[in-house]
Amino acid sequence: MIQKIRGLYSQPFQLILLISFSLIAAITIAIGAWAITQTINDYLSDAMNERIARDMQLAETFYNLKLREVEGIALQLSRDPLLVEHIAAIAQSQESRELIDQQIIHNFPESFLGGNHVLAVLNTQGDLLAAQYFASGKPPQALPAGGNWSSLDVIQSALETGKTISATEIIPAELLAQIELDDLARIPVLDTPRASPELFDEREGSAGLTIFSVTPIKSDQGETLGAAIAFHLLNNDFT
């Protein structure tokens, strides 16, 4: 061992210095590169986490804003004096039906930009008395009346409790078919090599995902006369 050390020091002094400095430089560069890489990775990870958190907060704020907007329309419609006055007579009078259609259109805010919206009036049994469809850049479209929507738990709860309920709601295709919007909500489910042999939910591609609000329509005496519903249909809506 001593002979080897002596042999090393027997080399020219310049060579020893060169080797020493080269080793020191290599070690310094390696440590520096590792430290810089680690710092950059930590920074990028923190930046990405902060961005995702901001995006999630923005999405939640936007969702709550849309929910409140839809709820506001339903509340405004339910408190329309002419609607309250004529809802009981709508089944017997075509004039009352036309007036309610006009009030539905009147209560939809012109400031709404984009999206597919539906406003409707139900009686206490959940029968659809009148409904209008609102789409961007198109005039309001009257939807078929006569169907029954009492199968939706959110509507049953609102009529039973007398309280406004606003939430994300899935509307089955059979209910959308009653108002001829089932084609608008349909999304083709493409088969892919690793797709499950069965859908996770049989409603996928046909049911409507909505931001939904329902509020009871009450007389001056507090009697429930029916319900006003408003919803934003999200299927195939990229606004």
C-alpha cells in the first residue's frame, strides 16, 4: 500500500494536481446538478399543485354561480303573480296555458349567454303543465306538456317540504323524451379495445346531466299549487 502511495507521488506534481482538481470538479458538478434538478422538480410540483388548486376553486365558484342563477330563475318564475293566478285554471283554459307560456318566456333573463335551458311549470301531482326550451341564438321553443315528472326525487321532496331544492340532477332519458330533448342529450359511447363489456351505469350516453332547481308555487295563503323548475342541460353543451 505504501509502495502504491509512493508510486502515486512519484508522478509529476502537475498530473497529481490535474487529477485532484478534475475529481473535485466532477463531484461538485454532480452534486450541483442533483441539487438543481431536485429544486426544479420541487418547484414544478408545487406550481402544478397550486394551479390545480386554483382551477378547482375556480370550477367550484363557477358551478355555484350557475347553480344560483338557475335557482334564481325558478324562484322568480314561482313568484310571478299571473302564474300563481292562472296555474289552477290551466287544465281547463287554453288561454291560461298560453298566458303561462308567456310568463315563462318573460321570466327567462336575456342576459343568459350560452347553454341549453328549460323552464317548466308542474302541478302538485308532478304533471307538466307548460315548458319552454331556451338555446343560444334561437327563439324560445314550446315543449310538449302532459308528461309526469313526479318520479324525480328532487321534485317530490320540493312538493312535500315546500322548500326550494337546487342541485346536480340526472334526468332519465324517458323524461327527456316527454319534452323531445332526448336526442339533444344523447352522447354516443364509443367502443374501445379495453372498454368494459358493460356500462358502469346503464344511463350513460342517454340520461341528461343538469344543474337543476325546483321551487314550489304557493298561493297568498301558503297553499302549494305546483312547482316551477329550471335546469341547464349540460350534455353536448361546451359553452
